[in-house]
Amino acid sequence: MAAVVLVTGGTGLVGKAIQHIIETEPVGSRFGKREGETWVFASSKEGDLRDAEQTRLLFEKYKPTHVIHLAALENGTPFVVSGTGKPLRQFIYSRDLAKLFIWQLREYNDVEPVILSVGEDEEVSIKEVADAIVKAVGFEGQYEFDTTRADGQFRKPASNKKLLNLIGGFEFTPFDQALETTVQWFLQNYDSARTGKK
């Protein structure tokens, strides 16, 4: 049976990452395009998914058998670091996440959820992330942490042991490399990225 995979938010960071993986991995491989598959990367220009009629028309046009829903509201925000920067989070590279979405779509048939994340041992502080972004873009101005805003939960650990046992041999892109590549993507795609500027 032919598969039609509709990726909403297909022009955003993760949507573009999925498109990159599908188009650059070897055809027929675990993550590459497979025979009989059609991938559609839809943007908000094709239909506002908040509108039932536009959504119906989009689905009638492509008749998807699978949907990866990544569409988000397009309200850009300025770069502001809220809180102290001390909380720890797990960050996953968009192209790693793209591979995991493709794997899950094709190979994971269980109804129980599986966490798509780097390991708990790869937590990074918000301050480390902000510092790395400032360095990667070459920002020379001052930036501050707004300590009047709450930090939120200090840690939100998520175990990826089940994922690693199921997928076998998957290696996540190191944080520094992933951030550098992401920043370069953003700079190259600034005019079309979701910056909030019309």
C-alpha cells in the first residue's frame, strides 16, 4: 500500500530536518525514503490548521495515510533569557529527532509511548545554552538573565533507556555540534524562519 506522509509545519526547523533526512539518507535505508512513499511538507501557506475548512481541504488534497503534526503558532518572540539560567534540560538535535520520528512511524507499533530524547546524562543548563548561542552567532552585545521571572522546575529528566533498547545503535549528535549546525541553519534561513517578522 502506498503511504502518504503529511508533515505539518514542514517548513519549520524540525520539518526541514525530516525533509533533509528523507532526501539525503540512502533510498530504502532505515531513515531514507522508501518505495511507495510520498512525503508532503506543508506550510501554513497551504492552509491554516486552526480553520476546520482549510484543514479539510488540505487533507482532501493530499489524502495522507500518516501525519507528523509539527505546526505551531507563528508568534515570534525576542531573545530573552528568563530566570537564573540554572535549571537543567535535555536538548535533542532536530535531525536526530527527525530520524526518531521516521523510525517511530515505520518500526514502532506499540500503543505504549516511547520517549524520544537524549539521555539524562546529557542535561545542559539554560545558561550553558544561552552562552553557546551567543558564542555561535558571534553576538557581542550584553545579555542578561531576567531573575524576576521564575526558573520553573530545576530538572525535567526523561529516560531514553526504552528507546535505546528498541532502536539499537543510535547515536545522538553532541550538543555543541548540534547547536552550531542549528545556528548556521537559522542564519542561512533567517528570512524564512519563524522570526515573527512579516
